[in-house]
Amino acid sequence: MKISEFDYALPEGLIARKPLAERDASRLLRLPLDGGPPQHRAFRELPELLHPGDLLVVNDARVVRARLRGRKVATGGAVELLLDRPATEGGRRWICLGQASKGFRAGQAIELPSGARAEIEEVRAGGWLVVAFDVDPLRAAERDGELPLPPYLDRAPTPEDDERYQTVFARADGAVAAPTAGLHFTPRVLQALEARGIAVGRLTLFVGAGTFLPVRAERLEDHRMHPERYEIPAALAAGVAETRARGGRVVAVGTTSLRALEASWDGRGLRAGHGETDLFVKPGHRFGAVDGLLTNFHLPRSTLLVLVAALAGRERILAAYAEAVARGYRFYSYGDCMLLL
């Protein structure tokens, strides 16, 4: 298949550039996987759309101020580094996505506003760098960094984003982008889910800088996903097994949760532990871990749209997107959501 088969027209005015006043005030398009017609609901109705005994799986990754602006020590030229993931576990060497007017070369020294320094150790294709910091990069990000809002928001982050571009589950520092399907949840929705007998399990997948990069290959099989780190707790692996044993459904909250679950599925159950995945979920994928998905509306020609089409079918998803456009749904990170069951 070709990435051009996953395109659609979106009016600029339907891009949600700011969050709603209340997280759970979003709209929800329910698309049954059995071929039934779309239903237009409210996110606050989510507990009613699930069954007692179902399990929702959320991603508890926390977005860090991963965009670092500094200067080259030798020339004073401006640079931007976007933290991605550690090059060595627990160390100060990180893989970053870099931008500079005259590019980078190994050995260049970078200075951040607080005085912290970094050195370019390796320059890789596509703007990727291996960078050695003289302090903990996550600590430098807290002091010098900026919240890396998605490019399509086309604005600088505000103090409101510090709260609203994090889920209420956010715990584990290290993500470059929010697992946006989780942004709709509030304590009252969680209480309603608990009261209805619907469990919520947690995993961690650190969304990487590669999420902002476009798909450049035309054929899907030629595209390579950027690897991302994840952790499946033993409690979640047990929870998935218990849910399946009692006939409940496992519903991933967001494409990040789905990718971590599917990457950890061994055909019989979920493997607990740490890992790294470059899994590209595309049409033809045999789903093993999940029975449904709650997700936001995704960019045209994106791997996330391909993932959703793999679950529900390309034509049905594109038709549902067309209906969402016609009905004025809000799209992307701060937008409305879709439930596939």
C-alpha cells in the first residue's frame, strides 16, 4: 500500500490549537468494528460505552521540556536540540534531533542559557545527533527547555500548556509528545469508570521526536519507524490475562498504548518488562493484545492514521473522518476523539 492512500482534506479551521475549558468536554465518534454506522457521542459518556469487566490501558509518560535552544561556543550560531532518548541507559549521552543554520559536525560544543554545555559526538542522517551533556539532560530540560508542542499548533507554548499538554496519569518523565488520547480524562470520568466496574491499567511508552517527522517513503513497507522505549508492568500483564479470562475487552487509550501492547504480545499473553519498539502497525497486522482503541483524529498521510486504518479498515476510517469534518469535529492533539470497539 502507499501512504498517498491515507490522505484526506482538512479545513484549517478544524485544527484544535487550544484545549477546551474542560478536558472531558470533548466530542466522541464511536465507530463499531462490526461495520455498524458511526455514532456521535460525548467523551463523558465513555463509561456507558464500555462494559463492566473491560480494561482501559493508558500511557503514563510525562512530557518533558525537551526543546533546548542554545548556541555554538565557537561561532555563536543558534542551535536547537530536541531530546529523544538516552544513547546509553542512565547516562548523559542522548540521541537528539538537531537544527542549526550551518549544520553540525562532531566535536562542536554547545552552550545552553543556564551555562550547561554539550558536545556533538556523532552526526547521523536525517538530522539525528548523539550529544554528550555535562549535566543530566532531563535536569537541563527543566531549567532551559521548552515544551515541544506539535508543529501544527503553530504557536509557542503557554503556561496553560504546562498543565493541559499532560494527562492526569502523567508520571514517568521522558516523552517528547503527549499521549493525546489520554488528555480527555478527568477524575470524575475515572470515578465513573470505576463505579461501572471498568478497570484502568498503566504502561509507559516514551513518545519520541520521530513522531514529528513526516513519512517520506511512498510505499508503507519502505518506511521505518523511529524506535521508542516502553515498559509493561507485571501488574498490567496480569490484568490483561484476568480481563481476557473473564471475557472482558482490552481497550488501548491512544496509539502509543496500542503499539506497546502489540509489541509485547507473544501470542499467548503480555510480556512484562522494559523494551524498545519500532513496530509499524499497518493493514495486515494481526492484533493480539487489544480489542479496541480510543484515539484522537490524526494527520493525513501519517503512521498513526495508518495504524487506525489497520484496526478498522482504510475505507471505513476515511469515511468516518469525512463525516467528522462535515460535522465540525476538532482535530489533532487538543481535539476530539474516536472510539473503535
